[in-house]
Amino acid sequence: MSEKVILGRDELRRVRERLRAEGRRLVFTNGCFDLLHVGHVRYLSEARSLGDALIVAINSDASVRALKGAGRPLVNESERAEVLAALEAVDFVTVFDEESPRSLIAELVPDVLVKGGDYGLEEIHGRAEVEAAGGRVLSLPFVEGASTTGIIERIKETMNAE
């Protein structure tokens, strides 16, 4: 099942062209999604409600390491993609190698670009490209206390307490 929604860049461009031709609104978000948690689930569900299809672009293992440091990701890119693809809110998943998704966003020009509330609008990569095309850029509410880094810290504290 998940293989149908995990797409390479060329397939993703074709999907985007089809959605545009059908007049359907495409929502785009991106991130590491290293350990899936309730904050991710709520965020992705809200993102999906903003359009007709949701693309989730995840950082490759190499770009996660560049952004988060040694020891990350905890879950490899193919498994992260498979887990996301299994979520009802997610229509398509792709993996990108760059630290920033800006070039992918510029290729697809989604109708709606979203990030979590821990990002201000001025920090959202691809904002200029989406807004120039008449699209919307939103920072969705952050679920307090729900973060991969927080989960990792709690695990470390629990292990050190034993």
C-alpha cells in the first residue's frame, strides 16, 4: 500500500500537474519526522484539512544528520516514509536530500505551504515562491510538549535514573 504514495521527484511533478489540471488544492509540508508523535499526527491532520491532497516531504538521513547532528535520525528515511504514508491524512510522501526543501517547493508550487508553529512565517523555506504564485503560507499551532527532541531527552533521563 505505502509504495503507491511514496514518490520520487519525477512522479511527484506528474501528480502535481494532474492535481492542478483537476483544480485540486495541494498542501505541502516537510520535516524530519524522526519519531512520529501526537504533535505530528495533529499537525498533519490539520494540514490535510487545508486542501485536497497533502504531500509530506521528509529529509533524507544525510540531511537529518546535517541538521540535527550525529546520532540522528533514529529511524531511517525509508521507514519514516512508510510510517507517514500509512497515515490517513497523508496522500503522498517524498524524500529530499537538501537541508532546505526550497527547490522542491519551487518545482511543485503548492497551493498551501505549512509548517509547525515552532516556525515563524519569515522562517518558512519556499514562502516567497508560494506567495508569488498566489498560494497561502501558514504556521500551524505547535502542540506543546510534543517533540522528538523532548521524547529523546525523556528517554535519556529515564535511562539515567535507573
